Amino acid sequence: MREFVKVNEAIEDYLKTIYNIQDEHGKVSTTMLAKQMNIAPSSATGMIKKLARLNLVTYEPYRGIQLTSHGRKVALEVLRHHRLIELYLVEALGMRWDEVHHEAEKLEHVISKSLIERIDSYLGHPAVDPHGAPIPDRHGKVESTPGVKLADLKSGQCGVVSEVNDRDSEMLRYLAELGIFPNARIKVLNIAPFQGPMSISIEGEERLIWIELAKSIFVKLLPENTEGCRDNQQKNKNVSDNL
Amino acid sequence: MREFVKVNEAIEDYLKTIYNIQDEHGKVSTTMLAKQMNIAPSSATGMIKKLARLNLVTYEPYRGIQLTSHGRKVALEVLRHHRLIELYLVEALGMRWDEVHHEAEKLEHVISKSLIERIDSYLGHPAVDPHGAPIPDRHGKVESTPGVKLADLKSGQCGVVSEVNDRDSEMLRYLAELGIFPNARIKVLNIAPFQGPMSISIEGEERLIWIELAKSIFVKLLPENTEGCRDNQQKNKNVSDNL
DNA sequence: TCTCATTTTTAGGTGCACCTAAATCCAGTT
DNA sequence: AACTGGATTTAGGTGCACCTAAAAATGAGA
């Protein structure tokens, strides 16, 4: 309720992670939280009780966790920091998109309001980070247009990559090799049965990708037989420069 | 001795502070350390014992503290981070010179090697930070040409500002108002007795400054009656833009 | 409705960096 | 050589975020 709860780094990480899990799975359990944060489940329980005391989450034992509006606001602030920093490091300092997540995880907690606003201005108040994730604005508003998993597309469908998971840097390097970035055009050519690989065309280049990988890639579906669905050659400029 | 001591944020702050005190006072006592870090003297004693165990300092109870070569190396790394960050924030993001110390105090501990090297390259491997403090190079080498305190100059002497204390941001705003930056030319006109104010000319403008303040300003002495000692009008460009 | 594997919480404990209060050391008078 | 005030260390304690092990609740299938 009151604005003036003292939020430290640990709390910020919990709230951010709760937000992300809520975003992806709907419900948030202490076990999922613990797994995501690499801590023991009992540690999560303890901390959640504290967050509940601070009015940052509501918590019903055995039933799950939900962010309060205040908790959500803090989570979105951290996310804003994270994503602006990621983009800044790519745009202003030429870091690779697979390096920036790790760096942002640390910087997001210590950067001042004043500095983050300068970065936001420098970047021209961008809407998405280098992995396609939407950047909350100063007031905690997010454009969340999630898209669908590439893995859920059928043969012949096409789309534009909207977002990829930023947590696994090895995966990001591999995606870069394949030419998979936000805004890349993809067409599903063929799907092998039994969790086999998917054959797709990326900006006109034919590739095979493992179905598990395709679950980490989100696309905006294009109507079949639009012109976009016939192997448009235009490459995404901004991001592919930073391999 | 071994390289692989796990150095955390607290340890980095201790080593940095010990370095700074050693630089300024020669000897380092637990009490001075505690005062500088705003902690209880007993806390400093405890931590110093730990640092000694880790071979980062040598410590003789009641006699003082000294950095080992390894401790010194860590301190200089942190200092390098601090000063590069300060300069970067001024140069690349237009922050004021009185804001950047506070920001750098937090960023210095979490920034990666890779990012700091990018920043160093971006800045062209600069020699000094916005307050004139020398930036250690990647291998821990520092150019320390300290200069003398403005407060120690006599009437008629002149010099070029080499460094000012970066810790007090209110003071920095005041110095900016007076036109006192690194590279500003100063001539001492008159010194009032009994710790009174000093009358000086800064880039040709006559000002009064309190003697205590003059102890935080370091200058490189110019021979009297050089041309530089006759109120050269040229202003320092880079820094005075960021008031 | 009962059973039982899984999830979740409770109980008790750790290391860390800090604290206050009390004891001890040290150096400069007398 | 004893005194004494300031510097320094020791002793004992705190909150925090984590841990392991054990107990308890849940809910899905028999």
C-alpha cells in the first residue's frame, strides 16, 4: 500500500521472477519460483512470507503467489531496467545479444532512475529489447503482444519472429547463426513426427531446427498466402549486425 | 598469493578505501578506515582480519594495515572501473560531474571485464576521470602525479587544476559555479590570515574561496612569471559543458 | 474414500557484514 | 614509573538470505 517499502536486490529478483512466471504459466508456485531462481523451495517459502508482509504479493499457503499492484509495479520497473540496459549495451557499446542478459541481470539493480531515463532518451524510448521483449514505460505500462510459439505452427504457416528467450546465451549464439532474430520472416516447410526437427525457411534460407528450440521462439503469425509468405528476402538490419 | 580468492562487493569496497587512505595519509588505521566507510571501528577490525587471512592485506594489531600486491591489484581494478564509469557517464550520457561518483560507486562492483574494456575503448583509453583522478590501466598501472593542494599555494603563485575530490557532490556543484575544473588556470591573489578565505583568479575571473575548500583542490604549480601566470582566458572545454 | 507420491511448509542451522558495550593496549604527560 | 585519554580489539549479538531434514498438506488414482 504505502510506497515506501525498502526494496533490496533480493526482493527485486523475486518480484521479477514471479512476474515472468505469471506471464508464462499463469499460476506461480513456490516450487516453480525456487527452480527458476536456483534456490531451495523452503527458501522461497520464507521469502514469499516476507514479500506478503510487505504487501508486494498475496500468498495463500499451498495455493500460490500473486503480485499485488505494488509488487507488479516494482517488477515492471526492474524489467524496464533490464531491457533498456540490454538494448543500450547492444546499440551504444556493440555488445553481442548473447552477452547482454547476464550483464543486465547485475546492472538492473544498481542503476539510478536518472541514468535509466537518460538511456531511455538516448535510445528514443524504444518499444522492445534486442530479444524482442517489450519494454515497460516509466509508468509501468507494457505492450504485451506475445505471439505464438514457432513450435506450434503447422507446415506451410509463416510468421515474423517477435521474441526469443534471452536467458540461454549459447542458444542465442546458435539462433544468430541460423539468422533467427526479431523481425526475421519464417516459413514452416515441414515437421518431422515424434518431436523430430522442423524444417523452416528463414529469410529464404532453408534450415532444420530442433523442436525444443522452436518452443523458445515466438512469432507473429502471417495469414498464409500473403505476399509475406513467399520467402521475402529482406533481412532485419539492426540486430543482425551484432553477431 | 593465489589468484582465486573470491572477492565480493564488501571486500572490494574495503580494499578501494584502504588504497585511497594509503594514498592520502600514508598509514592506514582501522579507525580511519571505519570513519571513511561509515561503519563501527570494531566492524573494520573484523573485516581486516578476514582480508589478512585472504592475503589481501598485511595486518599487525594496533599497528595498521597495508595492502599486499594482490590486494593492491584488486583495489586498482575497482578504481579503474570507478573512474572509467564516471568518465563514460559524463561523455556518453551527459551526466553532470557531481552525479557520477554516486552512480559509479554502485556500478563499479557489478560491471563485467568485457564491458569495462568496451567502455575504455570507446573513450580512447583515457588517462584521467572527470575530476582529474588518474585511471589505472588494465594491468593496474597508475600515473600518479598528485600535484599540491591549492590551500598550500602562496600569494602570486599560479597553477593548473589537476584534480578535485569527487565524493561531495554539493561541493562539486559549487566548484562548477566557480569555474574550477581540471585544467582551469588559477592564480592566487591574496590569502587572508587565520584560516580566512583565499582570493584567487580562475581563468581570469576573481573569486573568494574558503580555505577548507582549497584543501580539496589539487593544482600543478606553474613557475611564476611564465606566460601562463598572467590570466590566460582559455577555458577548459570538455568538462564545463556538463554543469 | 483412502492411499500415496508430490508439493509445500516448518524447524533448526549457517555465513556474512554489521552492531554495542566492555576490555585492553599505547603513547604522551606528569 | 604511574596515569590517563584515545585508539583498538574482543565478546557477544542482530538481521538477512540462504541451507538441509523432517513434517504436513494436497490431490489424483485405485
